Amino acid sequence: MVVWTEALAAQTALAGWLVDNGLRDSYVEEEIGECLVTLGRADEASGHFEAAANLLAAGGPGESPDPERLARLRALAAQSRTTPDPEIG
């Protein structure tokens, strides 16, 4: 799990740097979501998958239309929102 925690920290730092420079990146948001899911924090991942989908759909710099990826991101966002918290049951 240490590797995933470190990956999350790196991606979060990169996302912060991007925002500080007026940028966003769908791949960074997607990776943050993937790290959170792997760490058992799916409830937190939803917003990142949704942000990735929105960035991809908007076709910003470095974003190319990819309907399959967009559908996957939207499905992950919806799934993360509905994943029951194992602590709650």
C-alpha cells in the first residue's frame, strides 16, 4: 500500500502544481481516482473521475476525443458514488 500512497501524494502534488499554473489534466485526475479506489477510498474517487471526464469532454489542451475512455470515466464516477463504505456496511 505504500506505493499507492506515494503515487497518490505525487499525483496530488502534480494536480496542485497544475492548478497553481492555471491548468488541469484529465490523466492526473484519473490517476488520483485510481489511487483512491485502490486504497479503499472510492467515495473520494468519484469527484476525480468526474473531473477527468469533464476535462476530456471539454477537449482542452492535450485532450483528444476518446469515447471509450470518456464512457469508462463516467462509469467509474457513478460507481464510486454508489460504492458502499465497508465501515458502514
